[in-house]
Amino acid sequence: MNETEHHLGFLRELTWNHIFIILIVLVSYRLLVLVMHRIMHRAAGNAPSNQRLLILRVVPIARLLIGIAGIAIIIPLLVESTFKNVVKVGFALAFALKDYASCMIAWIVTIIENIYQPGDWIEVDGTYGEVMAIKIRAVHIVTADDTEVIYLTQNFGHPACSMPVAASKACFA
């Protein structure tokens, strides 16, 4: 028991108040994202055609910022805020999320630079198809023969998965 307490000594003791606040933050995140998504899509629909795509590119970045704000609220509730503990948690998160962070950076660059967007027909590494979705970790392309090819944003050009569209739900979400 002492060994477990020693290894997890940087965590705070959770109370029902902490759990309640965490649940409120998670529900608020979801509601804010839904409201922001609807408002931005409505604004994009009413905006001039040359500004529509710019407004739609703000949606995923705003969602990311809302998520970071939620994490910034939750982490202090879970971790004792001493310098030593902040460094421990920071290194642990850095190692755990390094691949996710590199995908997120590639995704942000794709969104901001408007390299391609859903509906564009592109060729990547010999695969020609329509971009169906640009997500944080993957870009979904459907070829002319109805095959979905999924490329990780981190190493674009090397497919992570390729299958018929009907079976694509089993690969990545």
C-alpha cells in the first residue's frame, strides 16, 4: 500500500466536488463545441463566398482551444501543484502525447495553409481520390473505385489503412 502511495503521491485525493467539477467541465466542453459549431456554420452560410472557407477553418481550431482550456481546468484538480509534480506530469504527458502532438501540428498546418479541404480531388503517393474528411490524426480519401484510404497526418503519403468504404468504419474513427 505504501509503495502505491509513493508512486502516485503527486495525485490529489479526489472528492465528490472534484468529480462534479470535472463532469461539469466535460459537459460544458461538449455544449460549447456544439453551440460554436452551429454558430460558425450558420455564419459561414450567411457570409460571402470568399469568406466561407475561412470561417469554416476556424471551427476545428476553436474546438482545440476549448479542449485545451478544459484540460487546463481539470489537471490542477487531479495533481498537487508543486514544481516537482508539475514537472513529472509534464514529462509524462509529453512522452505519452508526442505522436498525437505531431499529428495535431500537421493538422493545424493543413487547416491554416488550406493545402486541401474536403471535396478536393488530390493524388497522394499514387492514390487519386476525393478528400472526405480531415481529422486531427488522419485524412480520409475515397478513390474512384470506392476504396477509402486513410493517411495519418503525421506522415502524409504513407497509408495507414485502405479498404472498401463499406468496411471503413472498422479502421479509424
